[in-house]
Amino acid sequence: MKRHFPFQHPTFGTKTRPKTEGSWKSSVYYWWWEYLKRNEDYKITCMNGGNGKCAKLYEDFGNVHTESFKEWWSEGGRSVHLFAEPPTPSIRLLESGATTESDGNKLHLEIPMNLPINHLCTVFRKMVSEQQRKQGRGKRGVRANQETQARYKVAGKVDLNFLENALRLWDYRQAHPELTLWQVAQFSGVAPSKDWIRDKPEKKDLDRAAKMNRLNASASRMLKKAGNIIRYVGRGKFPVSTTKSD
């Protein structure tokens, strides 16, 4: 039975026609893996062969440091075990006189068999789309946080662009602790080009100090959120970036 994911899952193409890295970076599950690699407790647990503070999480996620994302995602059906919805029955034909239970996830239709199949498919698509629209369903990721039955649920707002930039900033900060925050934001490429600060200021660059303050504040906020996401992903929650509830 085909399994479904609440959010877009990564795709890798075929051996003869492999997809580019961007095709799996557009999935929240890729960033889950990347952020987990930055969690120090999880890293120590991996180094100790699964023994440590994150031992229970390790049983599901395994060693994220020894394989590529594609290998990790595909190994032993791990992706399905972690993130896919439980198996659900597909469309089926009800026997005459059979009774059904309505649970809000099913739509019971009566189909006249004397009409052309193309017409029936058009009507079916329209009716189902309308019902999904009313319930806020149909698009991948919509209401997924509330309704998914996956083993590991996406626990916060998904902003792939932010997740990528925040992690890039975090990594650059770890590699260059001697730099100021505005330098980290600029040199990592996270800062917008309009906010870049020249090494040798020109006379017209009168707002240099304002730019520095703006970049320092922006980088500080982003690093704090990235740190919180890294902390929570070690508890099996992603992409939580708040400290409201521990």
C-alpha cells in the first residue's frame, strides 16, 4: 500500500536521470536531518554507538553523520517509519447493502454507471475538491501539524528559506567566532546585498552604523532561533524555535 507524507518528501530521480540537490532541499525532512546533525547531545550519542542523552531518538534516526541524506532517507524504509502517515484504505467498491461509518475523513458518493467515465471523473474531482476546500485540506502541508498521524510530526511553522539561511548563519558563526555578528551575516551571504557594509566606507555611506546595528540585531535573532531549533530537534521536535514550553 502506498504511503503518504504530510509534507513534500524528497525526490532523487533515477540512476540514469538523477535530480539535483535542490530537489531534496525543498523538503522539510532534509532540514530536519541537517539540524539534527548540529545537536551536540545527538552527536555524542552517535559517537558512542547509540548510548547517551539521545539514545531513544537514536533508535529511530540512527547515525546521521555517517551517510549522505539520500542513503539515510532510504535505508531500511526509515523515511516511511518516521514521517509517513499510517496506512489508510484506498478507494474501494462497497458490496450491495454494506454499511459504512462516517469519520470526517471519508466522502460517500453514489455513482450512476450509465454516464461517460470522463464526465464522472470531472464531477468526482470537483466534488472532492470542494469538500477538501471546506475542510482546509487537499494541499500537502495544509493543517498537517494538527491532523497528521505520522510517528514524528512537524511541530512548527515551515519556512524552508529561513531554515536554510539560519543554518548557514549558524555554521558560519561556529567556524568564525572571532567575527562580529554583522560580519557573520554579511560574509555568510545571509544579509541582503542592500545592507552590505564596505570595508572602506565611502562618504555617501552615511548609514554605516545603522546598517551594522541592523545586521547585528537580525543575526542575533536568527542565531537564537537556530539554536533553539537545534536544541528541540534533539527531542524529536522540529522546527520548534521558541522557548515557551520545555
